[in-house]
Amino acid sequence: MSTIRKVLVANRGEIARRVFRTCRELGIETVAVFSDADAGMPFVAEADVAVRLPGSAPSDTYLRGDLVIEAARRSGADAIHPGYGFLSENADFARDVEAAGLTWIGPSPESIDQMGSKIRAKEIMAAADVPILSVDVDAVSESDLPLLVKASAGGGGRGMRVVERLEDLPGELEKARAEAASAFGDGTVFVEPYLPRARHVEVQVLADTHGTVWAVGDRDCSIQRRHQKVVEEAPAPNLSETARTTLHAAARQAAEAVAYRGAGTVEFLVDGDRVFFLEMNTRLQVEHPVTEEVHGIDLVAAQIAIAEGQPLTGEVSAPRGHAIEVRLYAEDPADDWSPQTGTIRAFELPDSVRVDSAVEVGSVVGIHYDAMIAKVIAHGPDRGTALRTLVDALRRSRVHGVTTNAAALRQILEAKQVREADLWTSMLEENAGEWFGDEAGDPLVPVAAALAEASLAATSARVLSRIPAGFRNVPSQPLTREYEGHPAVAYGSRQGRLAVDGATVVSIETGDASAEVLLEVDGVTRRYLVAVTDGRVDVDGPEGSTSLTPVPRFVDPADVVAEGSLLAPMPAAVTAVKVADGDRVAKGDPVVVLEAMKMQHTISAPSDGVVSGLAVSVGQQVEAGAVLAVIEEESE
């Protein structure tokens, strides 16, 4: 057996910090590698030493195995932990690590190869008597619908498409290949039957080099958006004992079939008592914390011990209580869940939950990487308690600087089907209208923001400082303040104090660019903390944290865009331009393809017309709101 002394984590963000934490507990030195875009991120500062990865494209640096191995050599690391994503399931990288005389904290390259192709993996599983789903793409008929197109080399929902009409299959295959090639460098895809009412359940496995294979419980990951997991929990609730027994046995069979070692996850579709193999992830999963919380095990420590040659001893502990994890993303659910960028101005969550985060105050969320900024995990003696704790933690969270999905996560967790554990993979899309609706949130949030801004403006005034906040020479006409996505707030000064219709202003206490606003409605007083900075207003109230963008009172004519302009919905890179100036397009035709945080977004023509003012080219970086092109409607 070998003793690992210094670990380089070939990854970034939250998972790098997670591995460093266990290494510190084990007395192992740590090495971070980082791109220029990540130089100021917390994981870089938390490592004992850090090595810059040179490269022009920040997202590509972590994919350069040669640079990572050279960083290990220069820093004196004797082992490499791949985390998840990037090179974690790259068999050639694993071989190169071992060839360099370093310890690879992961499965053998042969196992990665066998499971790396989902097509080959299904063949191996079928030979091992593990039940699978399959369909011959060349012989598909109406009876096979709906279908699911999937990338052979990756996961995370990228390269995945649902097909409900046979005539759509060729186009969806082309889109899936393009997205898979962009995300994983491999455009191979395959097709399988789509079971929209099935559940996504996976089994955590651990296998040592002495022939022992553990099935360390199960997790339900059915709540997904665009085939990307949103909520994960352990143990999988409302699972029949027949299905659970089959799952654990099949997972062990899968691991044994490829002589697996280390930590891995075997994923299944569960339809009643029926179980079907989906894929095996030859790495640590994003959702591994729920298994750790329920089974009292440190999976990273287990990975390291197995890599050192230590045997698994004893038995897998029985599950204790229930754990639920949500992925907190920098994204705007109200804008089709588009990824967001910005600088984190506040980041606080209650001590009642475990937080595995990629960011801290001052961190910059950019366009180059996945939009997940943290995982929030609640553990309780039962599922109901864990759910309640997690919902409360999200409500009390303070995240300023980027729009997040925190409020949407609460709505998901509070939905009747979720509370009753009636789960299936398409439930979020099917219930989105009911769960999220068109509510604008707490109506007092913009009120508190407007009153706080007015008070701060009055207290900071250098001239006429004795004039009350909200004072006007014509008292019959109130002042107004408007924030994007919210109705305008009308307020004024009454007897020297700020007042607003529909609520009683109990008090406003101002500080340095911040204020505490107490508002009373129907005898109930609510407290709002408001911070004003960098053209944004952040409000923390009883229903959570909200960031508001003030609407300018006067618009610069230079900021008005031409009618028919197509605007970038987010900061992104231009990966394809489908038209040229002068081209005629029909409504819905693709014009520009953007990529942000490894996801592709097609910008389509809003109407029939002619392309003019094409302003972008492939490879260009654009900011949110940038004009991409103009579609001029043809006059009849």
C-alpha cells in the first residue's frame, strides 16, 4: 500500500473545495490548478499551493491533461483527484497520470473506457444480466415514441433531446450531436425509449482492489429541468422493496462486470417494480453529499483510502434519517432559466444546512463555466423535517449580485407532488405553470426598495439636507420609482415622513448605503433589509432575497435599439451565425447560436423579414443586451 501525501485536484469551484476539505482532515497537502478566469476564486486561495494553467480559452484549460500533469510535477503532488466533469471520465488522462508515476484517485482507465461510451456500457450490462432499455435508431416506428436522444460521452443533460414525432428525429439528432461535440469533444449520440413517468434513481457504489463491492444506498434524482438534476435525495422515497433490492443487486453486478474500483454511481430508470440501467458514472457525483449525510461516510476519504490500496472493512451502515440537496444556480427562472453573471456581494445561508459552495463574497460568476454556485443540503430524522429545514434555509438565504433560482427551488419543494414523494422525471416541465405561475413575489419588496432609496438620497444630500425625503412642491403628484419586472411604486412625504399607499411605514433606519424598512399591512409588520450599490438594489425580506434593477427615470436616446433587434439574453460566446446581411428569414429560423456556461442557446427570428445590421461573428464575446442582428419586417 502507498501513502498519499499531496493531492492535486484537476478541477475547480465547489468540488475542488470539497476535496481540499477532506484532504486537510487527513493531513494531506493540496494543490489547485486554475485558469486566468478563476484566479480570484476561493478554491485557489484554499489550496496549499496553486498552479496557473495557461490557455486562451478559460473553459479549455481544465481539459488540458498535459498541463495538469506538468502542474503536479512542478508542485510535488504525488496523486491527482479529478473531481467531476472536465477530465474526470477521460480514460486517456487516467492512463497518462499513472504513466507519470502519480496515483490516480479514481477507477482504472479500462473501467472508464468500458463505461465511457453509453452504447458500449449497455452491451456490457446486457451481458451481465443487468436490465437495459434500447431501440434501433434505423428501425424506429411510431410505436417506439416518445424517444430520448442522448450523448454517448457525457451527461448533465447536454446533448439530450426528447423526440415525440418521427419527422423531428433527424433534426434533433443533429442538434444533439453538435451540443455533445461542444460539451464533450465527442458528437456520438444514441436513442432509447423515453419513459416520461419513470423515476431516476441511482445507487452509490464503492469498490476496493480486494474484490469487495458496496452498494452505499440509493438516491432519487427525478426532479430535473432539461434533463439536468435540480433536487436529489436519499434514501429514494416511496420505493418498493422489490425495486430497491433489484437496484442494489444490479449496481453491484455492474461494478463487478467492469472490475470497478473507487467511488462510482450506477443510474437507473425505475417504473414501478421494473428497473432499467441508464449509465454508470465513473466518478464522484454532484449529489454525493446526501449519501454522506444519510450513511455517515466521507466518500472522498473512501476514494483516497481505496487509491492507497486499503480494503473496505465492516459493513455499509444503515441509512439514518433523510437528506435532500438542491443545486443553487446563478440563473433567472423568469427569463427561461437563463444563466446569469455578476459579482457576489453577499452570500449567507443558515447553519441548519450544509453548504458546498463555489463562491464567497467578491467572487465573480462568469460565462465560462457551469452556473451552479452552491449545493445546499438538509439532513433530518425524516423526510418531512429535511424538507422543512431546506425550504426555511432557502427563505433565509442572502445571495446578492446575481439572480438565483432560490425562490423557484422553494416552490418546487413545497409542491404537493414533491411533499408526497410522487416523483417522475418530467414532473417539473409538466407542472411548471402551476408551480411557478406568474407571481411577482412579495409585493412589498419594491416598496421597501423605493422607500429605502428615497431615505438614503435624503440623508446623503449635500444641499437642502433639511428637506424631508419624498418632498414635492406639488404634493398632489407623488414621486414614483420603478424596477425591472415590477409595477411602479408611488410614494410621497406626509407630515415630514415617507408614506406609501397600501402599507403603513412603521420606521426607516438608514446606514451606509443600506436601510432597514418596517412596513405594516393589515396589522402585520414585516422587516426588510435594503442595500443599494452599483446600480442594483438588494432586498432581504420575509420571503427571501431579491435583487432589483432600477429603471432609469430618463432614457438616453443612444440606448434605444432599433425595432426588430435581436438582443443577447445573457453574456455569452457566439458559436454560430446562421445568416448574412440581406438574407430573408421566416419566423422561428435560427439566426445566431450562443454558448454560455457550456449550454447552447439559439436566437431565432421573431418574425418574417430581412436580416440587416448583423453585428456579431463566430468566436465573439457579447454582453447581455448586446444587439446581435436586426430583422426588418418586409412591407406587404
